Amino acid sequence: MKKELNTGVKSTWCPGCNNFMVLAGLKNAIAKELEKSDKDDIAIVTGIGCHAKLFDYINMNGINTLHGRVLPMCLGIKTGNPNLKVIGFSGDGDAYAEGIEHLIHAARYNADVKYVVMNNQVFALTVGQPTPTTKLGFKGKTNPEGVKLSPLNPIRIMLASGASFVARVSSDVKQIEWILEEAFKHKGFAFIEILQSCLIFNNINLKEKMYLLEKEGHNKGDMGSAMKKAEEFNYDSTDKIPIGIFYQKEREIFEDKFKQLKDLKNKGISWKDIQR
Ligand SMILES: Cc1ncc(C[n+]2csc(CCOP(=O)(O)OP(=O)(O)O)c2C)c(N)n1
């Protein structure tokens, strides 16, 4: 099953890049999903950046789209065929700079789309400019005085925007596999942030500051507690970093609000029918 997912394309990620962990976790999760679903009934979308090369290294249908436009593309695929399982991948620049407006509305719409942000806290492919989640003081060639603006807290933004599943994990293969499985089980928009480092432009070890929300008895059905947990880490590496599921509560999905989409869904249309 897993072999089917290989493309044989030579990777241009740096040796040891955390993106390899994401690819491995994704392949494991997809291989499990393929025990229940047909490969042609899953679509992936990536944006522009190092993360986006994922598209070349996994043999699946989908679209490698424009910078910041992963979510509109996911929503387009979903409304074209609501029976497809749709997973989008962005970098933090892609998601929180170029794509931030789409992110807020995607959470509000609550279509059954899974969205993964590979957050290395830097624009990596364009060699190290700060993104909206780069920590204060971070210095690079384009900002020699260091970042002066406080980072966004995307977990809080997602909670406030109505996302029905909000999670963060580290770039650990097992964690990624686990959270993707949980997200597939969830009916609605699932936001997952993978907090990782960029070995070249932002090489920081955040793992030792991380702790699992589940182990601390966090109630993921409670918005107030989720907000409090989200505030513990404001993208400054001095903080404690909660990982796991902050919030999960199912509510009516976008596709069920419109008769046309409901009818398409009930028809059980598959990718193969569209190709004919
Ligand atoms: C509209 C637009 N603006 C800027 C760029 C230039 N650009 C290409 S890749 C990139 C950085 C991507 O960073 P991020 O989304 O964080 O992904 P990473 O490379 O870190 O995985 C930028 C700014 C672009 N291609 N399109």
C-alpha cells in the first residue's frame, strides 16, 4: 500500500529537513486510510514553498496551487465533488501571510477539509525572511535589526473563527500520523499546525518545551480552556508549548447547508465518474 505512494522523484529538501517527517507521517496515515478508501477519492493540495514539494514526493491526485491559495483550492475541489477527502498543506508564510484571509473564512465555513500548516516560523524557500509567526528579535539578511512585531497566534485565531478541530503537533512521524487519523475521523474543518524547525534559516529546538495536552487532562470540548492553552505559547521560544488537540466539537458542515451539494454527496459520485 505504502509503496504505491512513492513517486521516485529525487528530493531537493535539505538533508535532515523536518519536512521528511511530515511526508513519512502523511504516507503512514494515507496508507491506513486506503484500507477504507480508494486512492482516487483522496485529493491533496499544496501551496508554494519548501513544504509544497510534498506534492512531488507523494503519488496522489491533487493540485500544487498558488502561494496562499491552498484553502480556496480545497474548497473548490470539495464543492466540485463533496465525496472527495481533501487535505491541504501550507507553510506558515503561505497560511498566515499570503493566505490568512482564506484561513479565517475556511474555519468559519467548516467544510469537511483537513488543513496542515508546516510552521517553521520562517519563509524558507526564499531564504529566511520573517513570517507572521517568526519570534521577536529574529535576525536575517532582510531584517538586520531583528523582528520588532509580535507574532500572530494562529491557534487563537482558529478558535475565534469557529474551527471545529484545532490541533498542534511537533514534526514527529508518530504524532503526525496520529493527528491526521484523528482529523480524518472528524467531520468538518480540521486545522493542524506542525511546529517544526528549518535547519538552515531557523534552527531552534522547541521539542523539549512541548507537553501533551491529553496527558494534562485538557478538556478539548471546552472553548475557554482551549483559549487558555492557546495563550501559553505565543511563538516565542521561551514559553511552554502545548501540543495535541486544543479543541474539537462537531457542528454542521458547509456541504450539508446547500441542497445541490447534499444531492451531489448522496449520488456517491467518484473521481472516476468525473473523468468519464
Ligand atoms: C504571491 C507570492 N508572493 C511571494 C512569492 C515568493 N515566495 C515563493 S516561496 C515563498 C516562501 C514560502 O514560505 P512558506 O510558505 O513559509 O513555506 P516554506 O518555504 O517555509 O515551506 C515566497 C515568499 C510567491 N511565489 N507568490
